[in-house]
Amino acid sequence: MSLLVGLFFAIGTYLILTKSLLRIILGTSIISHGVHLLILTMGGLKTGGPPLLGLQDLPFTDALPQALILTAIVINFATTALFLVLSYRAYKVLGTDDTDQMRGNHDE
Amino acid sequence: MSWLHIMILIPFLFAIIVPFIYRVFAPRIHTGWFVLSVPSVIFLYLLMYIPIISTGETILISVPWIPSYGINYTTYIDGLSLVFGLVITGIGALVVLYSIYYMSKLKESLHNFYVYLLLFMGAMLGLVFSDNILVLYVFWELTSISSFLLIAYWYQRERSRYGAQKSMNITIFGGLAMLAGFIMLSMMTETYSIREMINQTDSIYEHSLFLPAMILLLLGAFTKSAQFPFSIWLPDAMEAPTPISAYLHSATMVKAGIYLVARMTPIFGGTPEWFWLVTSAGLITLLYGSLTAVKQTDLKALLAYSTISQLGLIMSLLGMGSASLYYGTGDEASMYAAAVLAAIFHLINHSTFKGSLFMVVGIIDHETGTRDIRRLGGLMHLMPISFTLAIIGGFSMAGLPPFNGFLSKEMFFTAVLNASDMSIFSMESLGVIIPVIAWAASVFTFIYCMILIFKTFTGKYKPKKLEKAAHEAPVGMLVPPVILSSLVIIIFFFPNVLSQYILKPAMGAVLPAYSQPGEIEIKISAWHGWNTELFMTLGVVGAGTFLYLYLKKWIGIYSIYPYSMTFNNFYNQGLGKIEDMSLTLTKSYMTGFIRDYFVYVFTFLIIIIGGSMLFLDGAAFDAGNNAPVSIYEGVLIISMITAALTVLFSKSRLTAIVAVGALGYLVSLFFVIFRAPDLALTQLVVETVTTALFLLCFYHLPEIRREAVRVKFRMTNLVISLGVGAIVAILALSANGTRLFEPIAYYYENSYELAGARNIVNAILVDFRGIDTMLEIFVLGIASLGVYTLVKLRISGRDRSERTK
């Protein structure tokens, strides 16, 4: 499990370091999956039933990481959406999706 | 809070309301009239302390400021701080009065001017009345900052900005050195109070930090008091308005260094190192200042160098006086104690005559439009009062009777003669130099005083070279220098009154052995027979007059010394080099490429987390908490890895997007296995929407090109990403293997009773951590607004054409 998280992070980082905007966004998306799984792993895996009080099989798994992840998923969605539209806009205006070419003036 | 504290804080409080006063009354009433009340009130208040202090008493009032660190705002009044307090407020009141006429109420932004001025006044008062070294340091830097602001008051001028920056660089450098010295002192004595340090002088002297602390402290004092070679900032500080030059850069701020040396004399004095450092710095500065002043053509620059020289004189007197501590009490001790008395005496005298001279120069500048000696001349008949004032101030500075400068100059000669007879601190061989330097410097002092008076006021009047027709200044501008000049004369005739009430208590503060009145008998008198001192003065007058008359013949020797060897040049070159270096350094890593910044961020992540795990033994592997891998999970993991790798290697954007979508769905399946139904549901929804979004944008975004990049680029990326992956994997493993605390989830088990929810995750989100969720919704709202505007926004045609250009 942890190795999987590590792999996600490695791929995500590699993608972020490339020059294409779309790849960068995909990279952040993959890293965020990695983050979710990391939090889940930290809470301990498969140590009990789902955290629903109505069910019988006590004890439950730790509910706190789940709540955190839920928040993270939603926020991640928001940022991804913003990123996407931003890159779309940048491409429309600047005519490129290469971050090297997006660099501003040399004499700042 | 006592009245004294309030008095020190008044300037700061008044500085707050000055802008409002300015807004209401400007330009009808000059703001200075309101400000004038501040120093006057404080001056009168401080006068009330003279009877108490002159009996040898001291007053200590403490208010806790940061009690947990032992930092108290302790005010301490003894003779020394009282002298400074009186000078600060007395000269301050006169300067404010003068500035009312000097600064036009129509053209100048007076609110800035008076706010800075009051800031300085408060800082200076705080400095001299503070017993806690850290509080003293804070006020010390405040004076530097307000001086910076005041020098740069006419910030449109390049010279002003240059001078302000220079003074700031040098004095703050000294201030930081002083702070280091203070910290060493407090390490040695384990107290922040100067009082308590003085009680522990013996243990300080034994300590190994004694010499470093002393040198650092002196650096602070020498930079502030413009001692050689740090004196270069003072002439450039003359770009400030003349009232400021008179106030900060001759009467008060530059004397803060003198104050510090005097204050620290009981701690460090009586040792050969202190004696030699202070005395020699003072003497060299004295000679350098007077030599350089002679060649100046700008009246204010001349006064600046003369201030440097006079500060050196006071400094050297304090140095020689410190020898008194070596002897403790007795005849020899009181002989050197006279030097300390002379130092304080000359400090007051200097404030009076130099203040009045600066004001006269300000009048000349104001009424003729120039301060250049070569363009001035013959003003004697046009400005008779100013001429008289200049004669009083100038002759006093030159050390002629019947002015107070004569008295302190004579005492200075006495001190140097005594010092040359000294038998300690290896003075037997070197002692003879001191009177020679003192005498030579006095000759040049005499010369530049004569230049100041006679080159401006006698000779031919050259109206064509002046910007305005010269005439006498308005009365209000003449009143302050007249008051100061009358003090110059009054002090000459009644020096012992001043000595009784002010000088001796101040001396007692420097030399604790004489802190009670009546223990030492020093009479200041104008006539004490035909002794060596008088002959030295006569020699000064003779040689000075001779050299002044033949000035044209020998002034050329000044041009022999090349500019490239001056400290000014070193400073300018050094500053330029440092700026270039920092620019090159910054440009080398701030490339403007976003990828480079990512590389820094990720590398740093690896180094910090990896390093801390390595050195702090953070990495821990414990298989005990691991869950067994079932067949479903195995399949899931393999497919996730496949999906992720597909994203990495795909050449088509469609494949990449679909692969990411698949990855998201697989993660949600994972959540199902790991007993997190809510997460799985949310993830499913979000992933669907995200993929849809990706596909929408996919329509607009270009095809992923095969990146034609160098192998090196790829290798860097590969190494960094593998490093990040490895670090995070180790982190995850360690987190899994380490259980420091019990999970706190059982707090939420009563969610049904408290929140009426059977689903604990939901209860946490909407109830226990409800505000977090609300803010989360807030974030979503902002993001959606951003998305909406970005989609809807139409870049106007003008923008686009600009970008394509």
C-alpha cells in the first residue's frame, strides 16, 4: 500500500516537472490520489467495520481520516477544475501550453 | 507608570496626532507651534530634577515590559542622563522654534517632518533614560531610523537618498555590533540592567568575553558618533534640512555614542584596552576632522567635519578620564576625573556653539540661496546680527575667551598634559604624542573657524553669484541662535554654577567614586596664571592666524591625497560590488521558469523530510499493523499501477485522460475495500465530473507532443520524482508502523447521542467540525467563481494585440 502511494507520488512529480500544461494537471491529480491513500494508510487499514453505528460489526475503522479525506477530495476537485480552466484560458490567450514559452519578459 | 515614563512617551503620542493637527490647521497655522510645546514641557519638567540630582541622588523607576525575559522598561535618572535629557529637550525646543521659520508652511510636508522629529526626540530620551540594555538598544535603533527618515526628508534629491542610505548602513551596522556586545555583557553578568552590571565589574574583567564585548560596544558608539573611519556618513547626512543638522547631527544623536561610552566607562574603564581604544580613536578623529574641515567649500560640510573633530575631542577626554578608575580615589584619580568633567562640559558647550553656528549657516543658506564659501562674502553689513552670532560661535569653537569653548579647551589641554605624564598603560613612551596631536588639531580648528567667519562675512559682496539678494533673517529665526549664543557667554562667566548643579553629578555617574557631592574639588576658572595650557592656546592662535593668512599657499597639499584611497571611495565601491553580487546570485536561481521552481521545491522536500528521518531516526518499519493483501486488492493494485503508468507513457491526450479517470474509479473501489463507503461515493461523483471537465477542455487543449528535450532534463526529472516517491513511501510505511498516540476516533462514537447521526463520518463533517466544512464550501464557491469568470471572460482586442507584439 505504502509502495503504491510512493509510486503515485513519483509519477505525479514526474508529470509536474514536464513542460506540458495538461500533463502538469494530470500530475497533480495523481498526487492527490496518492495523498488520499496516504492519509488512509496512516489511519490503519482494515482494522474494523465501516464507521456506521447501525451496523453490528464493531469496532469500526478510524473515522477521522475518512472525514479528512472527504474534505480533501472535494477541495481537490475544486482546484483541479480551476487549474483546468486556467490552462484552457492560458492556452487560448497565449497560444501555447509549454510553460517555458509562457515565461514573462527577461528584464523583470 | 510614573510621570517620567509619560514624559518620555509624550513625543511618541504627540507624533500620532501631528498629522491630524496638520490636516486641520495647515496652512493657516504652522504645525511647529503645536510641536514646540512638547520639548518645552519636558525641558521644564526635567529642570525640576536638578536640585535632587545635584545632591548625588539617583532615581530608578521600573515598569515591567516583557517580564518573562526579565526585560523591564526601567528609567534611571542620574547626572549623566539628566545632562543629555536637558540638551535633547532644550536644543530640541530651540530647533523646533527655528524650524517654524525655516520650513515653509506652504511648500513643505510639515506633518512628515514633525512626526520624524518627534519620533527622534522620544527615541533619544528613551535612550538616555533607559537602564535596561535591550530597551536602550531598541531606542538606539529608533534614533538611527528616524535619522534616516529625516536625512531623506527631501527624498526627491538623489544626494539626500544617498546620504540617508549611507548613514543607515553605517549606524545600523554599528547598532547590531553593539547588540552583540550587549548580549555578551548580559551573558557575563546575567542581568540586563546597567546598574547591576556596574556592581559586577570585577567578574566582567576576568571573563574571556571581556575584550570582544568591549570592541563590539565601541563599534556601536564609534559609528554613531562618527569616529574615524566611520565618520564618512556625517558629511553626507548634511543633506537634511538645517534644523535637523543642528539637532541630530551636531547636538544630540551623534552624542549618543559619547553617552554610551560614558555610560559604559564604569564597567570597562580603568583598563588599558579601553583607555587606548577610546583615547586614540578620539584623537585620530579630532585631527582628521579638523584637517579635512579646512579644505571644505560648503559651509555645512565644514561644520560637519568640525562636528566630527569635536566629537573626537570629547571622546578622547572620556578615554583619558577613564584612567581615573584605575586609581580609584586619590590625587591622581581626581586629576583624571577632571578630564571626564571637561568632556561633559565640552559636550554642553559644543551643543550650544555648534547649534548656533548651524542655525547661522541655515540663515545664510535661507537668505542667500547658497552655502558655498566661494560665492559668499561681504555679508557683514547686510546681516549684522548673524555676523555677531557667527563670531560668538566661531570664536568659542576656536577656543578663545570670553566664550565657553575657551574654558573647555583649556581643560582639554590640561587633560592631555596630565595624560602625557601618565606612568601606566605604557604611556611613558607614547604619552608625548598626545599633546602634540591635540595642539596640531587645535591649530586647524582655529583655521576653519576663521574660514567660517571671515570668508563668509568679510571680503567682497558678490550679489551676482547669489540666488537671492541677501538680507537679515526674520526675528523668529534669530531668537534660537541668540539664546544659544548668550548661553555661550553666560557659561564662560559662571562656569561653576553649571559645574555644581549639572557637571559634577554627571561626572559622578561616569566615575562612581565621585558620585557624592563634595568628594572632589574642581574649580573651573578662566584665569589660572601663566601656565603651559595658556601658552599652548597662544601658540594655537599665533600659528593658526599665520596659516590662515597664507591659506592659499598651502591649501594645494590636500589634492595630493588621491580620492581612490579615501574611505568614502571604499564604501561606494564596496556597496556597488555587494549589490552586483546579490543581483547575480538572485538571477542565477530565480530563472523565471516554473519548472525550475518545482525542482527546488521537490528537492527541498526530499532533503528536509529525508534528512530529518535519517538524522532523527524517524524511519520505522513495523509489519505488525500491516493488513494482509487479498486477491481483490492485488488485482486492484496492479490495475492502478497500470493506469498510472499509462498516464505517464501515453502519447495521446485522450488515453491519458481516460487513464486518470480509471485511476480515480479504482481509488474509489479501494475505499470500498477499506471500509469507507462515504469516500467511495464521493470519489465516484467527483471523478465523473472531473473526467467530464477534462474531456471538455480536451477539445480545446493541444495534443501532447512528444517532448523533444535533452536526456539531462529527463534524468533530472526522473531522479527527483523517484526521490519524492521513495521518501513518501518511507513516510507512509513509518506512519503506518508508528503508533504514538491512541486514535481519538472514539470521541466520536457517541455521535448518535450528540448529533443524531449514525454515520460517524457525516457527523464529524457537518456537526463536530461544521465550521471547517463551511469554509470548505467557501473554497468551492471561490473556485467556481474563478472558473466561471475565466470561462466567460473575454480578453479585449487591445490586450491580445499587446501580447502578440
